[in-house]
Amino acid sequence: MQKLGDFKLPQFFNYPPYFTLQPVRDTREKQIQLWKDLILDYCKTHHIFVIGLEDQDFPLFSNPAIERSLTYEAREAFLSALVAQGRAEWLDKSRRKCLVLWHRIQDWANIVLDFVKDNGLEDSVMTVEEIRTGIESRGTELHGIDRTVLMRALKMLEQKGKLAIFKGTTADDEGVKFSI
Amino acid sequence: MRRRPGIGGLQNAAASRDQYRLLGENVAKIRTDLMKEQLTTFRTQLEDFARKHKNDIRKNPAFRSQFHNMCTKVGVDPLASNKGFWAELLGIGDFYYELGVQIVDICLATRPHNGGLINLQELCSLLRQRRKSDREAVSEDDCLRAISKLKVLGNGYEVISVGKRKLVRSVPTELNKDHNEILELAQAQGFVTVPEVERRLSWTTGRAIDAFDTLLDEGLAMIDDGHKDGVRRYWFPCVSSISAPLGADS
């Protein structure tokens, strides 16, 4: 089985027709399902949050071994399907960049809660950057999380009264007071 | 018998005919009885043989196949029922039943990819992978027998020949001669193009595209517009093996 680093690629990735958007509805639906799963899986394994549709280097968009690449139309179709399913969001109106939610925002919120409990931070204050890149986050899924995604999760928790977000001392950093 | 004129002569002739007829019937009956006796002897000997070689029949696919051929010649079907001498002695009914269930499973699992048509070779290979822990080896012959039993149940499973290969069909799709010819062409590289069909089969473009459209609609074919020569390729999952690595085509 072909691998990208340690990631095992599924069989269909080596079959040329899967790189062409299929015209027959049933076949296309199966094709889309396969690609959706692959994209989510790959992004989760590699902690990838944003996919640029024009990014020539994104490994899933082409398979040099069979000399095939996904057309722009195909890429858009697969990512749109993820968006429709609630597992991704377009970051711009022209649909050039896509935020991949291999964990849903709700899941991220729960991960933050677990993180707080695991580290005894129930009444403390942290900056958003510390949550993202601090020592405590190392080894957890929170480490290196996309800032946009983290803010969304934090705002969700704020609405539930689990924390309060406030502006920090510098213009571009924000802090969080947990009250779990 | 000397022919005698008159009524007496006629009566005699009739009586002789009757006697000849009776004799003829007797001879036929004797022949039939003899044959029946021979057949019974043969069957008994076959049963003895089966008893003695039970293990070989179970474990060795080639031997099993020969055994089946012998049975067919004698008019015995070990798989006819799950009860009775043969099934109990050999447990063969269960073996093929189980095989049948696994085959249906595999066909269902691969249907999204190949549209309900699978290469017999690949089916057997997947079957063997599944049965790795089982001591009994499985041959293509076994697969075919299990599938023929499935047919009897009316599951719509059928084996069709395309070129040199056998394909197992698990959906009601009927393939006509044009479709068959395309599948046969596809066996070489796993795909076919319209120009190739026009050239090798001398078809019109319209005829080729019609056939391809049907095969696409049935889920048996997929299009591929990605080759740098810009020619659309029609791929047929049922003639390739999912597990075989596919290199780039030139």
C-alpha cells in the first residue's frame, strides 16, 4: 500500500478514474464519500486545518505514481461536500481556502474542557497563545491548533458560561479566565 | 416357421409376433435391470471411496474437484441436500453453504467499487484472505460450485465468461454482446478508449458511446480524463484487481 510518510493511503487513491469527477450520480456519491473520508483522515493525522484549493503541494491533490491530479472542479466538489456535512467551512467567498474541522467545534470545546481539568486550571487565567502552544498543551491535540478554530471553541464555551474571554496587554493577544 | 396359407397361418403369424414382442420386452428389462445393478454397485463403491478419502476430499481442492466429476458421471449430487448420506459423511453441504455466504458478503462489499461484477480470480483471492485461519483450502472450482448453489436459491448470482476470464455477476444487470466485447478489450489494460473500440471492433462512434454510457450508468465503468494525451479512458473495476498495484499507463 502506498504511503505518504507514515500515512497509509487507501486503495482508491491508486486508481486513476477516482481523480476525475464522475458523471453518474451514484458513482459520484461513492467517489465523494471516499475522498471526504480521506481528506478528514489525512488532515487529522497531520494536524492540517486549512486547505488552499490552489495549493499544488497538498499531497492528496495528486498522485505522481499514476500521473493523475484532481481538477479544481473536483477539489471544490469534495470540499463543498465536507462543508455541507458541517465538517469544513469556506474561509473566503471565492472558495479558495477551506477550514477543515476534523474535530467539530463542539469536540474542540470538550477537548479544551478536558485540558483545563487535566491540568487543574479550573479557576486560572491563560492567554490564548499559551493554550495553543504552552507547555501544558504539548502532547495534546490542542498543541498547534489553528487559532481561528480555538477561538470558535472558546466562544462556544463562553456562551455556556464556562469561561470569559478578555483582551490582553498587547493588541493582538487575548486571555481566558476559566470558571468551570 | 413355415408359412401356412389360410386363417390358421394368419393366427400363427400374430402369435409369433406377440411372442417376439414379449421376448423383446424381456431383453430390454434384463438390460435395464443389469444397468441398475451396475449403477448400484458403482454408487456403493463411490460411497466406500468417499468414506476412505474423506480427509483428502475435505482438504485438497484438486482432489475434491475430481471427486465431484466422478459423482456427476454417476448421477450423484453430494450437495443436493443437507441431509442424507453424503452431507453427513462429508459435511460438504456445510462447506459450500458457508462459502456461498462469504461470497455474497464479498460481492456486496465490493459492489460500490465494481458495480456488481467481479473477477472470479479476485473473488477467490479475497475469499482465501478471509479464510486464512481455516484449514480447508478453496479453489476457483469450489467458488463456482458454491455460486451455482446460490443460483438455485434465486439470488441472481451468475458466472459469465468474458474473453479468457470469468466474471461473477451479483446484480441483475444484463450485458449484451457489445458490452461483453468492451469488457474483453478492457482486460488487457483495465481500460478502453473510444478510438480503440472504433479501431479494433470497427464500430461507429455512436455505437461505442452508447455502450459506454450504459456501462457507466450501471456502475460498471468509470471515466478518467486525467491522462496527458487528453483522451477519455473508461476503466472497469471488475476486470482489475483492487489489490494489485496499478502503475501509470504510457
